Amino acid sequence: MSLLETRGLTRSFGGLTAVDKVDFAVEPGEIRAVIGPNGAGKTTFVNLISGRIAPQTGRILFAGEDITALPAFRRVRKGIAYTFQITSIFGNLPVHENVALAARAGKGNATECLTRVGLETRSGQVAGTLAYGHQRLLEVAMGLALKPRLLILDEPTQGLSDGEIAGFVKLVRAIASETTVLLIEHNMPVVMELAERITVMHRGSVLAEGTPAAIRADPQVQSVYLGTA
Amino acid sequence: MKGDGARIALLHGAVLALLFLAQFVAGDYVQLSLTRIMVLAIYAMGYNLLYGYTGLLSLGHAMFFATGLYVAAIGTTRIGLGVPEVFLLAIAIGALVSLAIGGLALRASGVAFMIVTLMFSQAAFLTILYFGEYTRGDEGIVIADSIRRFGFLGMTVDLASATLRYNLALALLAIAMGVCLAIVRSPLGHVLIAIRENESRATMLGYDVTRYKLFAVVVSGTLSATAGAAYALMFAYAGSTLASIQYSIHPLLWTLLGGAATVLGPLAGTAVMYAVVDIASGFTTANLLAVGVVLILLVLFFRKGLLGTVRQRWLPWLP
Amino acid sequence: MSFFPHLLLAVLEGAVAAATLALTALGLSLVFGVMRVVNVAHGEFYMLGAMVAWWLSQLVPAHPLLGFLLALIGAPLAVGAVAFATERLVLRRIGYDPEATIVATIGLMFLIQQLALSVFGADAKPVNAPFTYRIVFPWFGYSGYKLFVVAASAVLLLCVWWVMSRTRFGLIMRVTQFDRETATAFGIPVGRVYSAVFVAGAAIVAIAAVLLVPIQQAHYLMGLDPLLMSFIVVIIGGLGSLKGSVIAALAIGLLGGIVSVFFSPTFAAIIATLLVAFILVIRPQGFFGAPAR
């Protein structure tokens, strides 16, 4: 049974269909990347999965259970953790409190999660004063503290330096040993290095799906995406 | 964290102890003023729980205060209930009213929440005027001294006695302070603060934000109703002015002045503002002038308020 | 009176009520629409306009028309000046933060109200209408001035609509309303636009006060009702939608005018405020506003 599955998922805004009848499945334990050019519908798609917006038609199944009608917070409790594309932390609260809030909700261990992302020495600092790269790590730590079955990382490497990205890749790989990761990513080298399977979205639909090698070789993908990237 | 607990208990205990000792040095006028301040501070503490900690700006808290006020006044004068019963009834009805209003108003957020609370409160105010036959409108209900003298657990309690009233107000204040401290320092209180700081983040950590907000509205409204009932019973009066829009603004002002999201802030703010208005009314009949000026100055120059500033500069552990 | 004359009276009263609502709400709607802040002192701007109108009219007691014309110029100037000072000294400094603006304008509300009490006293001040022509129907007479108010508010609404939709300044305001950052990127001086809009909102409500004070009397506490009524209109019309506000004013005014012929005004007010609260609860964006982005 797939961990996450969508069937005919559709959402439009005004005249624009951002996500158009998408059938999609993530298997337990894999690292899956969703890529696509700007405006392909990736962000709307993850928002539908995380429950931040509601679909017009279609269904979402999580571990076989229909979660289409569940509000976002219940999906989080079922094990879908979401890290925001635009960093969203409690900027006025200490780092440790940020993770503790997540840990209390998800029964995780705050200190352990901070250590895993390497922020244990900064736990007393006010989160808003962290450097940008550290704030992104804090987001990941909050996601980990939820003890999710599916961790959605929405453009996690955006705005990070090359050195930070390398560390990030290592971290995600370690995380993937115990949970399923859905990665929405722009940075192709990161995707190619991490993902076991890649789903390419284009104009709201799934254009192609397969291993990194297969996606790299797909002429359709090359024309709409890789050629312009 | 353990050390914080002791310091916090010590500080708040000291404030209560000082208030207890004050009655032995204060004259009649100051004692009466302090009694009023303590009762109104309970109202402000309730307000602060919602505005300061949870970040919800209500412009309609007078309806909760008035709920307690009128349940107490009508219950004793019209229905003939005893003072202790009516007090408990007022608290229960206050909780129900805030549950109902909270359930409705929380469907709106931001500016809309503010206007919804304002509108509900205005409707309540107009309802009080409309049923003037029972509420006696802005003339108000006076609770006779004979009603305020009653037997309780074998003792005779006389609410017209200034000393008794003072100590009752102090006891209620202590309870309200205890409730606030307990909530604010609990995991639940941390979630309320998280909602204030970043609501969508709190949702995406799996917290049912609406339920937490509803909890805050109910506790806040219930404390306000408790203060209202105490006010009516202790000062023997309930009038529609106490349900007007002004009385929704007052706790906001006291909270902002004393320091939003500090447990002692509302008490400090109420006391200072009470003194300011008291002094100002020696010069002018326009005694709300001070309220207006202080509000503007606070927003412009003193956003953290008295205890908020103390916390920022000197005592970071202040709850 | 039989049914038809009764209905005619109700419709006339309703039209006057609708004009009153539209006039008072127009400024609030404009300010909220463009600046996304709620001006709680809006009702006091109205009161101030009425007070200035009274003060000017009693300078020339023999000529109500002259006093009216003076007020039509003096009141918007005076209230506009107060609004300008508010915008510069307070709103700008707090960066138009929605919550801080609400708190600050609440302060301003008390400040203006209490100053008016100190300066003008607590008694109600009647202002004569500029003319006293009475329209005689077969069944009853009706104030010609009230109908003039209806016509004048229609003209004022058309003017504002014309400015918003047909002029360059209107375009600038609409761009600013749509997105402050985009506007800045296009080189629009957002600060000056905000100033102008806030002052314009105050001037419009002052004109409304000048028009309405002959049928209301000036009093230092008169600001609360127009404030609440403006909230009602602006909310039902959809926060920030000018068109919605006008339609809402017409609907509520006509309905309210008709209802008040049959029920007590307090009861009508309770129903109206509850209605607004419930509309906001069910449809927080009102009927014409776009949902928050």
C-alpha cells in the first residue's frame, strides 16, 4: 500500500487550473522529488496534500485512509509534516521553544532533534536572530520533532550557500533512513543526488515519473524543463 | 526553569502580601480605590489572556463584564437569589456566554474578529437599554445593603464593610492571578503564545488552533464575568454605562499600559490608569481625555508597557 | 393615513436613511479599501464636522444659507487638517500596523470627543437648514431639505466614483490598494497617497456631517452611531469594496427606514448589529469583497 496517494486531484483559481487531475503515489521509505518549471503547480499540489487549501475534486489517501476532508492540523497529527517554502518559525521565541512546541505536539524529543540538525549550541537564542541557513535547519528540526511518517520539504535549499546545501543533502539522507521524504525542489543537482524517484509536473499535470536517470533521458522533460533550467 | 518557578512565586506572592498590608496604612479613600482597582484588574487579567497571550484583539469584552454584572444584580434584586449562589451562577453564565460568542466570533479573524466582538457587545448594550424595565437602563440597579448582608458557612458576611470587601477583592485577585500563572506557564499557555506569534505555523505543528483560541475566549470571558459580578455585589450597582463600548476599551488600555502578556501587567496598568484619571478629574470634567491621550502615547512610544519593558530590560523570566 | 401614503413616507425616510449611511460610510470605506486600516475615530471626524458647521452657522445666524456654504468649505478643511496631523504624527510613525492603528484611533476617538466636550459643552446644538422649502403631498408635507440631502449624496458618491475610476489619482489609489509593494515598485509615492486618502476620507465625512447636521443636531457624543453604522455598511458591502458599500447602504437604509416606521429604533438597532455580526461570522469577506489573500 502506498503511503500517500492522490486520485484525480484538481484545484483551480479563477480560470487557471493549477493542479489538474493529478494521480500520484509515494511508497513508504522512499525519497521522492517533485520538480517542474515555475508555475507548474508544485506549490499548490503540496498545499493540497498538507491541507492548507482544499481541492475541488479528487481524493487524497494517507496510508490507505481518505484524508481529503481533514483539516491541516489533523493531517499533521496523522503524520504529515510540512516545512514551509518561506521560512516560518516563531521568530520571537527561543530556538529550543520552537522545537519544543513541535515535540510536544508530535511526542518527539526536542533536544535530540536540535542536535541532529546541529543547532544544539544555539538552543537559547531567539529564533528570529538566527542566520537564514540556520532558520531553515530549525524548520527541519521542527519537522523532525513531529515524528512524521511523511516529511514534506518545500524548496528547502532555496537561498542556501553551496556549503550549506552539501550539509543539507547529508541531513536529508539521514532523515530518509527512518521516514519518507517528499521533496519539492528547484535545485537539480540536489534532486538528482537525493531522489530515488522523480515526478515532473508541467502546467498542473504529471508529465513524467521515474528514476533520476530515466527523467534525465526523457526527451519531453528535457524540452519543457531541463532545457530551460 | 525550577529557579524561575521559585522567583515567580516569590514575586507574585510579594505583590499580594503588599496589597494585604496596604489596608493597614491606607485611608478610607485609598482603600476603596484599591478595592475597585483589584476587581477591575481581574477584568483586565482576563482580557490580557486573550489579547496579550493569544493575540486576539476583542473590542467587546464589556459584554462579558456586563453578563456578570447583570446576573448578579438581577439575580439578587429580582429573583431573590443569595449572594454566594448568584456569584457562582454569574460565573457559570459568563462561561456559557463566552463559549457561545467565542464559537461564533472565532469564525472571523483579524479586523473582522474585532468588529464582530464590537457588534455583539453593542447588541448586548442595546438589549440592556431595550429591556429597561428589568435593567433600569443607564439609571441602573442599586443592590440594597440588606441583600448584601448574608449568612455564609455560619458567619454573617456584610459586603458593605470596607475591610471585608477589600480582603474579598484581594482573595479573588489572588485566585485570578493563580489561574493566569497556571495557564501561562503550562504547555497550553505556550501553545497560546505560539498562536499569537505565528498562527499558520502552530496549525502546521498539528495544533487545533481554533479550539485553543476558544479556550482562551472562554477563560478570558469567564474571568471578565467574575469581575463583573464581584463589581456589582461589592459596589452595589449595575448600570448600562458599565456595558458600553468604553468598558470594552478600558481593559485594553490597562493591559497595554501595564504590559500585554505579563501576568502582573494588567494590575499595574489598572492602578496607574486609575490614579491618572483620578488626578485628571480634578482639572477637567472630560475625564476620558486621559484615556485617549495615554492610548495614543502608548502606541507611539511605549509599545511594551510597564512590565513588558521591565521584562525586556531586567527580568527576562517574568511570566 | 391609508396604506399608500404610509408606504410613501416609509420610502422617503428610507431614502434619507440610505443617503445618510452611504455618506458616512464612504470615507471609512475609502480609507479601509486603500490603506487596509480601520479608523475608529471616523465617527469623531463626523462629529467634528458637525461642530464646525454649527460654529460657522451661528456666526451668521441671519443667513442659514451663507452659514451652510461656509461650513461646506470650512468643515472639510478643518477636519482634513486634523486627519492630516493624525496621519503624519501617528499613523505614519506606527507604519500603518493594523492593530496599532486601531488602538491609536480609539485613543483619538476619546481625545476628540472629550476636547469637543470641553470646548463646545455637553448640550445639543441645532443647526438651521439652509432653506426650509416644504414639499406638500396630498396627505402630508415633507422636508425639501431632506430630499436635497438625498440628491447631494448621490452627487457626492458619483464624484468619488468618477475620481476612483476615471482619473489618474484614482488609478494610483487602485494600484496602491491592490498591492503596496507593487505600487512602490511603480514609483508611486505610497506615503503621500496614504496621506491624501486619509485626509480625503475625513473631508468626505465632514461634508456628510455638514449636510446631515440640520436634520440631526450637533452633540459631542454623536460620533458613535455613524461609526457603528459605517462599520455595518462597510462590512456587509465587503471590507474595501466601494461599490458594495453603496449597495449595502441603499439596502440597509431603505429597509431600516421602512422598519423604523413600524418598530422601535432600539429594537431595529439590535437586529441590525446582530445581523452584521452574523454576516461577518458566515461570510467574513462580506458580499462584494474578495476573500483575503
